[in-house]
Amino acid sequence: SRIIIDHLKQHNYNGLVFNHYGPTEATIGKTIHKVDLNYNYDSVPIGKPFSNTRLYLLDRFNHMVPVGVVGELYIAGDGLARGYLNNSTLTDSVFVTDAFDPTKTGKMYKTGDYARWLPDGNIEYLGRVDEQVKIRGHRIETGEIESELDQSGFVKQSLVLAAADHKGYKRLIGYVVPAEKFDKEQLQVYLRSRLPEYMVPAIWVELNEMPLNANGKIDKKALPLPLSSDGLGENYTAPSNETEERLCAIWQDLLGVEKVGTKDNFFELGGHSLLVIRLLSVVKREFKQEISITTFFELLTIEELSRFIRLNQGSGDIDLEGFDSLTL
């Protein structure tokens, strides 16, 4: 929608523009939003219900979610289809009893779309339920990450996908069209201030524009693959001592990447809780150092981990408090 609006602005269009939402199962039109071409939208709402339509945004327990919270969109009221011809199984799975109908006779359609209520009563569309991914044991709606990116002011467009590495572990990839200069660290710091660590993409791809299909939607199949599986780019820092060299080799083997820099973050390279346990086991064997998981979370780079190991060798346990002030 934003692409279309930007195009209309460039051509000084002065007519009326409406953003319309509605699946075939609900006779097409169920929400509508009058677009203000003078307004700088972060995300164009799909609008408010009309035509005797009731909309519910529900969590996985079928409870209504409050304003601003992501839920699955259900449609009830006039205009719902009866179901799918000769497919009662599919019909029963998505045309369910309207739990909020006092008569308990009505149906509501489970759209499979994620959305959230905005304070002004409009609805913001966030993506498909089947685009939900599981990262490090956490279920993630990529649309929620994209929404935060689009509101950051740092990007014109964004898309977040999950892709498996060579060992089958999924990692988030952020595709962005920057508003100005692309700054990976700026985006990550911004997202970490609003989302949990596991929802921050490990790999980023800068694009001049998003590839579109014939319907004007982003063509995910045409998106370029990251140049490398480690996402290091120009900020690679080579090891400067034997401990760092040994640790880099260990990380490369565990994470399955070709090159690890001493300033790279373990989790940004695709690390997860199970690999942390394996890593600390190898460190204990190779360096005769026993490091707790809690301590490791303060030492997420080769540089910091190497520094801790070298300081700790032969000197007993070291208290991490004030660790940043220690020097070799």
C-alpha cells in the first residue's frame, strides 16, 4: 500500500483513495480506510468494519486482545460464506461458532491473518499466521518485527523471513530498503529496545527496492540470498592472539560459518541456548576453564571471551563486576 501511495504522490494524484480488506470467504469487502495522501504512514491501516460486519482480534485462547496487541483476525456478521463446496473438514476448521454471539447460532471466519487494533479504531494488518516461525523455541510473528522496523524511521520498507542454516537451525533475515544510509547496528539497537533479543534478525540485506510480483506484492522468491551465511560484511576483525584464533575455530565449527570475527556476537551468528552449552563444554575441555551460562551472556564476542579466559588462567575465579575496566 505504501508503494502505491508513494507513486500517487509522485504523480500529484488528487482523487480519493481507499484501502480495502476482505477475503473471498467473507464476500470480499469487510474493512475500509480512506487514505490521506498528505499523511506520512508508517503502515497503511486496512480500516474499520462496515456493512454489518463484526471483527474480533483473538489470542490463541480465543480471548479478545487489547488495543496494540497482536491477535488473529476473525470476521462475523452478514456476508459470510456457508463454507467450502464438498470440503466439510476445511469448512469446520475455519467457519467456527461465534463465541461472542449471545444466541450461539452465528458463525465467525478464522482468517489466518494477524492484525492489531490502533487507538483510533482502525486495524493494522501484520501478516499471515502461517508466516509465524519458531526461533530458539520462541514463536515469532515476523509481521510484528516488520511493523517495528517500519515505524523506526530508518527504513522505507522491510521484510523479515526465517531461513534454515546448513544444520537446520532457523535464523531471521531482515530485508530493508533504507530511508537514508543503511546502518545494521542502528537497526539492531532500535529493535532491541522494543523487542526481545530472539526477535532481532541475525542477518541483514540492504535493497534499493523490494521485488514485486504482478499483483504488486513483494515477491519473496525473487529476494536475493545473503552474500554469506555469517553476515559479517566489512566489519570483520581478525584474531590477534592464539586464544582468539582457537576460539574462532571453535565458533566456526559449532556455528557452521566460514569466518568468525572477534567482535561478532554469538547469537547474531545463529547461536542458541543448546549451542551455548556445547560451546562452554568445549571451552572447559580446551582451556581448562569452567564458565557458567550466566557469565557467558556477559561475554558474547570472541574478544570478550578470550580476554576473560586469559585473565582467569591460573588466577582463580574472576568476578565479572568491573570486568570492562580490566586491561591486559
